[in-house]
Amino acid sequence: MEGTNQAQAALSEKTSKDNLVSLYLNANNSKVGQSFDFRDNPYPTAKNIDPKTELTFSVDLGKNIDRNSVCVVIYDGLKKVEIPLQTLAGNVFQHQFPQVTEEAYVWIYGNTDSSQFSYKVAIPVSGF
């Protein structure tokens, strides 16, 4: 019975990694970045950034994620930008957050080979 439980746990871990979506963000004026894999929290909050900060985002997808279904929505307090991942040469994009707002976010949604997913990172924009 114990072997069966270990095999199920290993299969669950493999499936989890295959369905993993992670987002890395880095302020272009800094060498420090933040990474979110959404395993424990599908709606995390990033560290505060200054207005007019340009961030570079990188999306990493597990092998069971349908890349053509993945869409990224960025809201910066002024406008909403929708980026289908399939329109990018890679999974990297940039955005500048122009003003102070507690409402900014990056939302990633799409399909795995067996279900849908939706994750959102809140990005507080405030002058330090």
C-alpha cells in the first residue's frame, strides 16, 4: 500500500510540474526580480514598484500547457492590454506602469491538455 501511495504522489508531482505556469518579472533598472509559480497562491501580490517603471515579464509553461491558448492581460491603472502568447516570438514581453495605482495586475489564463487555468499577480504601483 505504501508503494502505491508513493507512486501516486510521484505521479501527482509530475502532473503538477507538467501543468506549471510561472511568471518572472524584473524591473529593467534593477538586477532583482520576482518569480511566481502559483502553486500555493493563484493570486499573489508583487512587491511595490515606482511609477514609470518598465518591467520585463517572462512566462514559463509546463509541457501540458497549450501555448496557443495562453493569454496575458496587463492592466496598469489606465489601460488594459491583452497579449496572446502565440503572437510573441518568445514568452517575454515588457510593460511600463505609468502612474500610482493599487489596481495594476498581470492576469494569465489558458488551457492545459485537460483543464483551464487562471492566475493573477497584483502589482502595486506607488512612489516609495
